[in-house]
Amino acid sequence: MSTLPCLGKLPELEELSVWRLKELKYVGREFLGISSSAVMMMAFPKLKKLSFYDCPRWEKWEDITAEEEGSATVSIMPCLRELKISYCGLAELPHRLLGKASSLQDLRLDYSFHLWERYGSEKGADRRLLSHIPHLSVGYLWHWQAKTL
């Protein structure tokens, strides 16, 4: 499976774990179950925990648009408290989408080299984009940094 199916419309889903999808390459808008033509967009209304584990070929997680980010009619993962990504090839997080997840309290990025380079290392280009998350840990092998605000 190189993409994920529409799961964002499952109204009672509270926990989702995506494990060992070795062929996963892309997580797009279809995962959220939203379309650009909808007036009101709601995705994962009750999701509290989301984790991705061992998806080494995962390259891209499609973000929402700037217009959707600023819209009050777009609600994405409003109850998400915990996001974990471990042993994945992903290089960048969807920042606008994560900004809509206003309840996000705990973000763990473990053993994902590209994410560590971008967010965890001292020279991480986008480390500041995660500064609003109260419990943030970014680690890769011998390099481990944890921050609690």
C-alpha cells in the first residue's frame, strides 16, 4: 500500500496506529477525507492518538492550504493530543495541518533521521515551528533531545 485510504470520516475513531507499511510513500488529502470543493470540512473529529511506526519509504504528508488553515469551517483532528512518528522516512511535517490540531500536547519523533535533521538538531531549519507543542521529543540513534515547555 503506497497511500492510505480515507479514514478521517470515521466519527468515533479515537486512536489510530499505522504500523509497518513498508511501501507507504504518500499520505494525502484522501486520508483526511476532505475535498477542496466542500464548504465545511471535518476530519478525525474524535481522534486523540495517532502513530506511525516503521514506514521507511514514507516521503510526503500532504499539508492543507493556507486558505484552509485560516478558515473557521475547516476542523482537522481537533481532539488530537498525541502524535508519534517512529522509524519513518518522512522528511517534513504538515505544519498547517498540525496547527489545526489545537489540542496537540505531545509530539514524539523517534528514529526518523530526516525529521531529526529538520527539527531535532541544533541546526534544524524548522525547529521553531514546533515550539508551541508543550511536550516535544525528537531523537535519532545517539542524538536525543527532549524539551518540555
